[in-house]
Amino acid sequence: MKKLENISRRMKILMLVLALAGTAVITYSFTDNYFEVSKNLDIFATLFKELNSHYVDDTNPGELMKKGIDEMLESLDPYTNYIPESDIEDYKYMMTGQYGGIGALIRQHGEKIMIAEPYEGKPAQMADLRAGDVILEVNGVSVKGKKTDEVSKMLKGSPKTEVKVMIEREGEKKALEKTIIREEIKIPSVSYSGMLNEHVGYIKLTGFTENAGLEVKAALLELKKNPQFNYLVFDLRNNPGGLLKEAIDIVNLFVSKGQDIVSTKGKIKDWDKTHTATNAPVDTLTPVVVLVNRGSASASEIVSGALQDLDRAVIIGQRSFGKGLVQQTLPLSYNAQLKVTVAKYYIPSGRCIQALNYSHRNEDGSVDKVPDSLITAFRTVKNGRIVYDGAGIAPDVALDPQKYANISVSLMNKSYVFDFATQYRCSHPSIPAAKDFRLSDAEYRDFVAFIKDKEYDYTTKTEKLMEDLKKSAEEEKKYDAAKAEFEALNAKIAHNKNDDLNSNKDEIKNLLEEEIASRYYFQKGRLESYTKTDTEVAEALKVLTDAPRYKSILTTIEKPTHPFHADKFKVKDKMNGSQN
């Protein structure tokens, strides 16, 4: 009886929430659909009540409701999400880059939880917590058997509160206890900026959290203090986006005041807005290359797409993610929130880069194929170059993504590169600057000796092809007749780890140098080391320092061909809306 009373009480609350939701529907003038909305809310409420009252086993109303909400929103678009109260802090961190804690990444390493990377200047680093330190206890509570998210919650807390962390460190015989005062941690959106060479500056932007525009502005002004600064590489690879305002402010740094940057259009007229550059620019003349890849999404695509549409920068890399939808966060009952898609954004040529066909999404949400019927070609604002909608930002200079050898991937996945860097840090108090640090041949041999008795098997591409060929032969009942030949060929192509360690020596050394550099110079050191051998950065340098090529890319009007196909498309002119 008590259970039914509790359910009845919950249902009254639910009906009140639903009633308020109905009121909100009326407020937004969706009167034409009000009867259908009201009817279906009533059906859902009575179903929910009867299910919880009569189902043979005990139910969890909260889990049932969340499941229902998630499945409902899944039918719309990938970005309309329900955020329960328990996830609000994580969501705030995504938007602001701020949280209360010690300022360190942690990772699972077998059954251990260890420090992966402390942030420079944050409490963990100031207390001398190092990458590779194994966490044993937090405030006297053992972390044995716990997952990274559980340990993360133990380490986080209100600023100015104390947390004691017991660690085990390579080279130390006894466990060490570190007392750390938590702070409000703000992760910078600009993770690194500096000079790649005598004349080319570089800015790496990892997110569009609050004040990202000010961070990019400060980095750009700092680069411009160098009288030899003549070119800029702006790296947006793997940047998932964030706040629309920050994207507008960043484009504004490179284009004239008053220039249209992005417009939004939604069902509610309040979302029909055109955002222009409202501030004086910092630099409208310095040649710029923007690096993008499949991980560049949302605000990253506003910036790269607007600079492409305005013929202000050359885009290099791989096609971007394809997210041209705007979300608004709306408050719900009990501190939950709804992140709902309210509009689409359009960059200066008039195109929307939203991937138009969700049915062909990859696991990461990106889209590889878009039907020709959904694609329209547009012209850039200044020079009339051909650009496309419906499939993300196609780079002006397309490059294949950098791929690592199978042995390199295996060594990274097994954490042997990470573990060797931990050992290296214990025996080397210092190293040269990250951009100058090189692992000697003798030190590489030390690494080879370090992994000699460790398991890191892998399958090469050739071996995989042989496996597929064998399977096909078996299915066609032809394998037995050619078994001897198969075995002889397999013996010849079977990988030899020592040979692979030698033939991929340069690549593996680069990975080791990056990881080791991060132990001394943190995130900036890792990026500074990585850019030395980054093939896309190298291509950017070539394009920037070849003035005729740079100009040609921004001014050449080619016949319209879509980045996926060789088909011709009609060109839509934003100014008059005509097809020509």
C-alpha cells in the first residue's frame, strides 16, 4: 500500500511537470499541435503509472524515465540530449573548462590508477605529482578496484579544500603522501602557441570554452611582437567546438569590423540572427593556414568555414565533422537540463555545413557519404571559389591523415612508451627544450631492451590480407589444394619484431620524444615536440612560404566538383539566390 502511495505521489509530481511543459508549449505558440501534445502526454503519464504499479518486478522509475527520454531524443538529432542532475558538473566543465580539483589527468593502467599528466602550474604539479605516479589512497581510502571515474570524483572537490593522496613512484622504495589544496581549475583553450621557425607562428586551440577568443587574441598579439612573424598556422584539429560567441570573436580577429560571420535560423524567430564582426580586427593581412580533421566540429567549423568563405585563410587537412546545428540549454525540474537543437547556422557563402544524412553516421557521429541530391555548391564571398554544403568543411589542400605503423600502435596501446618515459624521468633530472630534445641511438637501444621481455604482438596489413585470402579460399574449398603455397608465403611475410623496431625506428623515437618531453614541459612540451614531425604542419609551412601557391589556392575558380564525387553541381549564389 505504501509503495502505491509513493508511486501516486511521484505521478502527481510528474503530472505537474507535464502540465508545466504543456504551458511552455502554449507559450511558444504551438497551438496547432497542442491537442496532439496534450493527448500523448496523458497517454504516456497513465502508461508510466500503470507500468510502475503493476509490473511483476520492482522497477526503477528514474531509470525508466531516462531511458524513455534518451530513446525519444535519439530519434531527432545526435545533439539534443537530456542532462540529469548527476551529470550537470561534467556538462558545466565542457562549457567553461572549469572544475574544482587538483589539475591532473588520470588513467587506468592494468589494475592501477595513475597520474597520466599533471597540468602545468596547477596544484598537482606544484605538489610534485608526476606522470606515472600510481595512486594508492585518496584521503585514506584505498582506490584498489576502483575505476578512473570513481577516483576522479574522489580527487575533485570545492576549491581551497584539502586532499591527501598516497602514491607509489618509480625509483622510490616507500609510498609518498602528498597534501594538495584544491583550486578552481580552468583549462586553457589555447594549449600552446609559439614560433615554428623564424617566420611562422603557431596557435593550437583545443576548445571554445568561455574566453577562448580572448586567449587566441592574446596569443596572436604575443606572436606579433616578434618583428619576424610573417605567417600563422592555426590548429583546430580534434577541436570539438563549444560556444558560438567565442567562434565569432575568433573570426573577428582576422576580418574587418562589420563583416558577416555566421547566421542562425530556427523555428522560433528569435533565433534568426546574423552575427557580424563587432570589434576592430587584430590582423587582416598575415597569411593564415587553418588545420582541420574529422575531429574538428561545430565552432571549429564556423571558424574554418567562415575564414574559407571569406577567402581569408587556406584550409589544410581532412574534411571536418559536419555539425551545423545550434543548441540551447533549457532548465528542467530537479536541476536537470535539456540541451536542444534550436537552429542551424550558415556561414558567409550561405551554406550550412551540417551533415545532412544521419543514417550514414560513423561511430564517432561523422558522416562519410551524402547523397548527391542533398548537396549544393556555393561561391566564396570575395573570390567566388566553389564550396559545398551538407558535408562539413572540405579542405583547400586535402591530406591523408597521418598513420602509424602497427608496431607503434601496439607499443602505445600497451603503455610501453608511457612506462619508458616514466623510467627515463626518474634517471634524468632535466632535458633540453622540447623542440631541441632528441633521443640518442643508445637511448633507443635502451628502449628496445626495456620491451625485450614484454608482449606486444600485432597484425600487419599484409598479414591481415593473407588471413582474408585464406578465409576466402576455405569458403571456396580451394585452400587444401594451395595449402603448401599459403604456408610458404605466410612464413615469408610473418613479421619480425626486431626488423620492425629497426624499420620504424624514427617513428617510435618521435613518440618516445613526445612522451618524455611532456614529463618535463607538460602539454606545451608535448605539442612542441609533436610539431617537429607533424606532416600536416610541414605542408602548412610549404603553402605559407610559397606566396604564388598560397594566392592561387585562394583565387583559383575551378569547375564545381564535390569532395566525395566527380559529379557537377549547380552553384547557388547567396547574393541573388539564383541557380547559374
